[in-house]
Amino acid sequence: MFIFTLRRFNLFFFTMLLLTILSFSLSFLFPGEQLVNLTGQINATPEQLAVLANEYQHQAGFITQYFSYVSHLFHGDMGYSMASHLPVATEILNRLPATIELTSVALLVAMFVGIPIGFFAAIYHRKTPDNIILGVAMIGYSVPVFWLGILAILVFSIQLGWLPSAGQISLLFEIEHVTGLQLIDILLSDSPYKWQAFIDATRHLILPVIVVALAPATIFMRLARTAMLEVLETHYIKAAKAKGLTFWQIIYRHAMRNAFIKVIRDVGLQFANLVTIAMVTEVIFSWPGIGRWLIESIYQRDYTAIQGGLIVLSTFIFIVHIIIDFVYAALNPLAREPRHGA
Amino acid sequence: MARDKIYQEEEFPTPLMQLWHNFKQPPVVVIGFGCFLFLIVLAILSSLITPYSPIENHLNDLLLPPAWSNDGNVSFLLGTDNLGRDMLSRLIHGTSLTFGLSIIVVMASLIIGVIIGSLAALTKGVKSSFLNHFLDVILSIPSLLLAIVIVAILGPGLENTLWAIIMVLIPQFVHITRNAVKEEFTKDYVLASRLDGANSFRILRYSVFPNIIEKLISQATLAQSAAILDIAALGFLGLGAPIPMPEWGAMLANGIDLFYIAPWTVYLPGLAILFSVIATNLVGEGMRHALKVRKEN
């Protein structure tokens, strides 16, 4: 387990190194002055620029410059947004929780819906349910997400009027900003309308979550189906059959657990894909998250914001990746320790 | 006992022929492949078969619904948009933009990726391990975010988004080529030709590539469905094709404001994207199925 942790830590370190190098080199690649891109001070006087140049060791070689950039990052200083003139770190802190909320709920929904359906398809392999599920899955991951979002708004918000179409919560509710995660903040607050606010926030969450979760859910469906089919072919399932267990006993006690582990291993890889979908969905549903902010930053040529957003969003994905790796290791002893006698 | 072989000669179909033989078995795949070919024909012939120019305005026929509705006009089969442009012509021209360009994008990144990947497979040690980690990092950044960063460097516009998508797709081809080449290099037939005195490049060209090409094609179909969705998404976000261009994503973005009064301006481009992605995915699915069947035999 120690070696496993050390390896993950090593990977994380290396990734962060590459990411910061990438983001640092972006300040040279973006149009305009490199120092201005890095700090976001577009209206700085020559004196202020001189101070900044000194601070970022602009006269020294690239490597020194890079290290001073990294030390700024460690102090939470990502420069100032060119559009709003607020510190990028503050802007991100205000918006990242909304994205975390949307993506993590969507990931859970996708897993809890997709994986059981995939198992179901595998159990009825090459029968009608399997074919129907495969067909639906094919459509599910082929649908362009922006189109799906617009259709969902048209049908469920405008024509049927069941669910709100934009934002995170109705403006009537005033919720104190504690963790930034809306649902948790509401539960922590002592407002008399706590439950109404909670229900309202949940209603706002439903449509975007379904839109984000659809494509990953269909991918999990396929992963789960393949994993289950593989497991059903193994010898220990045959042994269980020979022991005289019924089919459903085998499925519940042996096949499901082992297939589930195989799916969990691939969940991390799908998360980057899910975040991509979430970025577009945030634009459509006016979700106050980091994806919408990043896309707006392009329209406004806010290069400092793009650099900061790239680092933070990628780090978030990596952390989720690593968490899923640990969950996988916790569930599967074979991943933790080298196999004995192998 | 049934005789499988009537003739004496032994025939060894090339890996590509074997793939085709297994590929055309399931009927769904053939339908998908037919749709795929149909889209390619549309993309090539788009300017010949469209009734109108995609940017021609018919000011007397604004927001005409499709011909099957009561207010429709049969000379505008799928209706017109808010500037009186014929939807059918725009959709067909869009085929050559969204679908046709996605093929070019995938080809370009396939070639670059295969070159880098085979070079990477031939190197060992620190360089190779660095490249591996680097690819892992790039692959785990969301593709749209990477495309956005590249668009921010190059500036918006259709051509720049294409470059961005090419760069986004390269790592997966590098990854798959590298793994496939490494796997083939451990096999005996490569050793045999090495003992014959072939150098690495000759082995790559004559022994390895014919055996991994189907893996590459199967990855290319996956990449193409992603490319179609990415081109359309960037067009929709206003970072790709400029508004008058009949790119499907940009058309969709143009139709949003009119969704209520003219829903077909949103339905049709979306359906076109869905159709082309499903056709591509069916081809890819058939390809992977054929590969699996071949492996089992």
C-alpha cells in the first residue's frame, strides 16, 4: 500500500510539473506581452511593470522565471483577470464549487444508472434487452450535448414547465457562502426557508445533471456490460455453478462484485470527458461554474483567466483520478499488493 | 466430414481483407457503413446537388416551415431560416464542412500520431518514459479545454479550430500506435525478419504496419465521432466557423433564438450531427466487432 501511495504521489508531482510548465509556456504563446499575460495587469504603468518584472524575475533565464511563477502559484497568486480585474484565484474559488457539485453529482448518477443497466444487458447477452440497451447506448453517446441541453430546456422547462432552465438556485433565497457547494451550504445555513431552498436547488440541479450524465452513463453501461461478460466466463463462476448455487446467487455474490471493480478502474478515465461535457452544459444552463467562465474568458481574451482555469480544472480532474485509484485499490486487494505466488 | 476447402491453393487474405470480410457480417453495420458512404458522397458533391447557394437569401420566404407542413413550400423542402436561406442546401453544404472536415482532421492527426508513435516505440529508457507521462497528462486534460486553449493562442475561426482539434486528437494516436508497435515487435515474425537483416524502418513498413492498420482505423472512427462533435461544439460556442457558414454547430447556435417560432432551425442541424455521429460510431463498432471475431478465430 505504501508503494502504491508513493507511486500515485510521484505521478501527481510529475503531472503538476508538466502542467505548470505548459501553463507557463502559454504566457509566451498567447498574443501580447508575456509579463502582462502572466500577471493580467493590462493597465499597469511602466513603473508597476518594472516592479512586476522584478517580482517575476523577468531578467533572469527561463528556468528562474518558471520557478518564480511556480512560487507565485504556491502562494495562491495566479495574477489578475484581464476582464474583471479581480484576482484569478478569487474568481476561480467562487466558481469551482459549482462545477464540482455538477460534475460529482453527474458522475454518481451516471455510475448508479449506467453500471446496473450494463450488468442487466450482460445477463441477457444477445437477447432482446441486450440489443435494446446497446442501441440506446449508441444513441446516448452520439447525441451532441448542446443540442440535448436545448431540447431538454424546451421540453421540460418551457413546454411542460416542470423544472427551471437556468442558474443554480432561485434568487429569492439568500444562502451564505461557506463551502461554495450549494446543497451543503443550504443544509448548514439556519434560514427558516431551508427546506424550500434545498428543494429549489435540487430542482435546478436535475436537468443539467441529466444532460451531463447521459453520455458517461452510456459509456459506463458498455464498460459494465463488457466487464460482466468477462467475469461470467471465468473459472470461479463455473466453480460456483458446479457448487450448485442458483444463477442469481452467482450474480449477486460473485459476478457483480468482481465486475464492479473492473468498471471502477475505468471511471477515472471517463471523468475528463465528463468535465468537457459539463463545460458546454454550463453555458447552456447558465450554470455559474468554471467552464462557462473559461468559455467567456475566450470571448474577452482574458489570457490570465485561461491559464489559471487550465491549471485548476486539470488539477481537479487529477485529484478525482487519484481518488478513484484509491477507491479501486481499497476495493481490490490485487491492485494494492503484488500478487503472491504469481 | 464437410470439406472446407475445395481448391488446393491456400489463400491468405491480407489483414485488411479479413477485416472487411468480418466487418460486413452484421446488417446494422452495413446500414451504418452505407450512411457513412452517403455522407461522404454528399460532402464531395455538395455544391453540385444543392438547389440553392447556402448563403443566398430568399427575402419573400423567411422562416418557411418544411414542405410537409401546411404552410410549407415544396421548392424549399426543409424550410428556410430567418434570413430566407434554404435549410436543405445549408445542411448539405454543412456535410462538407462538419463531416468532411472531420475526416481531414482525423487523417492529419492519424498521420502525425503514427509517425510520433512509431518513433516513440523504437526509443527506450528515459525519453520513452517521459513521453508516456506527457501523453497521460495531455490525455487527461478535457479535449474541449485543450481546444479552447489552442484557439486562444491562434484566435477564433474555422481553420484555427481545425488545427486545435488535430492537436487534441494526436495524443491518442501516438498512444495506440506506440502500444501496438511495441506489442508487434515482441512477436516471432518480426524477429524472423530482423534475423534476415531488415532494419527497424523496413520492419515497420513491411511487417508491422500491415498488422496494426486495423487497430488504427478503429481508433480513427472513434476519433472521428469525437472530431465531429468537437467541430460542432466549437461552432456552437462561436469559436469555430463564423455565423454565415453553414457549419452544423454554427447553424444550431443561429437557430436558438428562433427556437420557439421556427423549431426546425434547431431540430434539423442537431439531427444531422446525430445522424453523422451514429453512422461513424456504427462503422467503428463494426470494425471493433470484426477485430474481436478475428482475434477469437
